[in-house]
Amino acid sequence: MKCWLKYIVIIMVGLKSFFRTFLPASLYGLIRVVVMRFKIVIARLCHYHLLTKIRGKTTVNITFLVYDSSVWKCEGLYQRFILDERYNVSILVCPITNCSATDREKRVNICFDFFKSKGANVKIAEHSDVLLDEADIVFFTNPHDITEQKYYSKLFFRKLCCYVPYSHQISSYDNNYAQYDRPFHNLMWKIFAPQIEEIEIFESDSINKGSNVVVSGYPGVECFFDKSRIFKSVWKDQEDNKKKIIWAPHHTVSDPNLKFSNFYSQASLIFELAEKYKKQTQWCFKPHPLLYSNLLSDGVWSRKKINEFYESWRTSPNKQLELGSYENIFMASDAMIHDSGSFLAEYLYVDKPVMHLAESNNVTEYLNKFGLACYSVCCKNVPGNMAIEPFLLNVIEGVDSKKEEREVFLSQIKNTYFKNGFTPSDYIFDYINKYIINK
């Protein structure tokens, strides 16, 4: 199987390069669809063969591929699998290739240390080829082609590949290609979608029409409903009891396809508001992991200015910088202001005041149906950023103008994806377990 599959992949790669270089875009698009449909057929045959082999094993090896701990949303699923003796579970930290060698190594080590500190069975991918070779089922936690191909496309036909999205999938842009119709999405064995609204998008915009998509709910928010979990105090100590505000700016400072970010028009204002109300508030700057590198490449701010801005948040008495996981920050906060993507949905689960920072309703052009529903229960900004300070004053005074609408929305989510304590991780585990056991 490996031999003929290898030659097919080589031929496909060569044809793709030729067609993209010499054919008109419209014709290339048509050929892309035909070629992808052929790949989908091959992938399904491979999946059938792999599934047959797995069903005959007494122990099934499951590996999670991770690039960055800040977008790790599979903790509940990982824990669910390790409780079953049938499964041998591991985490592989994969290198991010779109950065310098120094930054790449630093990111790998930070991510590895994060999981090691939790007692997870974690290895660095570049030192653990055997572990990946022995994997039966591979969980991807990121759809983007930002790592070496042996941890990405070369696995699509060799393993039963699953994808649990790292975000809540609230956006719609660039004809939905990036989130729903990459080769990645079409060639996965299973995609576990966060909400039912995604089925319609996959059916409409992906070449395989969503035939590999299963609606599970979003594992990334399970911790907010876990009454047994003890959240750490990660906010800076203050002399007085202050309102804790999160500012979470998006990374799309210059992306023409997804215009979420309002960073340049708001960064100084928000810093000034944090200073103006420092007796009543403390703040956490929680930027998207890509914001720093995008600011550098955009060139509007100098490297010195960017570094000084980040450092000022890190060192100020009533401010802090958070670049890692955010569950503890969320739970102890009092409000959030943001123009983020996934946080548009995720912060709603903690049921606290939230403002979206878009200065006009044009942002709705970049939201899918679920994203629009989330946006509708947030407080809104206005042109000139004139609504930010009034929102902040409401938070200080304990006023939550959207509480009733938000709680109705949240109740619907709970009743759909978290019935009777059953979680999305439980659903994914049961789905795979039954698929393997039911011969």
C-alpha cells in the first residue's frame, strides 16, 4: 500500500504545480476540484484499510499533534482517552516553520514544558518519529500548513486523521476556503465541529460536502462548566478590590480577507483608560498569539514601539500581559473587551459583560451564522470608539445590560451540547470508541 500511494502523491504534487503555473485561475479551480475528488476517494480507501487494521488491535495508539499550548483545546478529550486501557495516548509538540530557527526552538520548548508540567505523556516530534509511525489515530489541533509536511499532509493517507478545531469557528471569509475547504478538511477521516451551523457551511463550500464532519460541541469550553475544577489566581495582587478587565485584540492588523482588528485605533486609548481608572480597575492584555509577529511584518509600528508596548503591559502595577492559556484569567475576570475571533463565543460561557470593539456593523460581513448569534448578545462599540468608556463605567458600577439576552443564548448552547453533564469530549470519545469496536 505504501509504495503505490507514495507514487500517486508524487504525481499529484507535480500536476498541481504545473497546473497552478500555466493555467488560468478558473480552469485551475475546476481541475483542483476534480483532483481533490480523486484524492478523497483514495483517502477513503486508505481510511477503510486503516480502520480494518485498528479493529484487530488490542491497544490503539492515539497521538495529538500540538504547535502552541495557548490553543490547546483537547485537554478533556486527552483525559478521557487515558482513562481507557484500550488506548495508548501521547502528545507530540510539532515545530512551527514560519518563524526563525531560534523562535521555533523557543516555542517548541515552551509548549513541551507546558504539557510536561501537567504530567502529560508528551514528546518533541522531531525526536520521536517512532512514536508517530506507531500512531493509529492522529488528532490535529490546527488546520494550517505551518509545520513540516511529515507532521501534516504526509499523514492524511497514512493515518486515521481527526481534527478538533482550536477556535469556535465564528468567522466567514475568503469563500470559507481557509476554515472549511483546504485539502486538510477534505482529507481528514473525521472533523468534530463545534456547532451544528457548520454542517450547512461544509455541505455548501467543501468539495467533499462535509461527508466527514461530525457535530460534537466545543471541547475548549468544558472547563467553564466543570464544578470540580479549581482555577488558579493569576491576576496581579492589588491593594483594593478592583474590577478585572481583559483586552483581547485580534491579529488581523493588515489582513484584507478578514478585517477583525481595530488595534491601531484603540491601543493607546485602552491603555489610557486603564491608567485613568487604575483605582477602580486592573487589566489583562491578552493578544492573539499572532499579533506580535503581524505587527512586526506590517511595519506600521517599529519593533521598538511594539516591544515597549508589550513591556508596559507586563510591568505596570494594574496591568499584565498573558501570552499562554487563558482559562484562569477568564474565570476571575469581570468583563472583556475584544475584537477577537473565537473569544466572541468562548467568553460568553463565563457569563460576564463583554464588548465587541468593531467600530461599525461591517464586521458582520465576516461572521457566519453562529458568529452573528454570538455578536448579537455582546455590547457594541460605535464610530470613534465612543462606547468603550461608558461600557467600562458600567462594569465598574456593576451594570450588565446584556445579561438577560446572553443567558438565553447560553442556555440554548448548554441544552444542545452539554446535556446532563455529557461533554463534547465524551461525545468524541464515544464516537471513536464505537467506530473501532463495532466491526
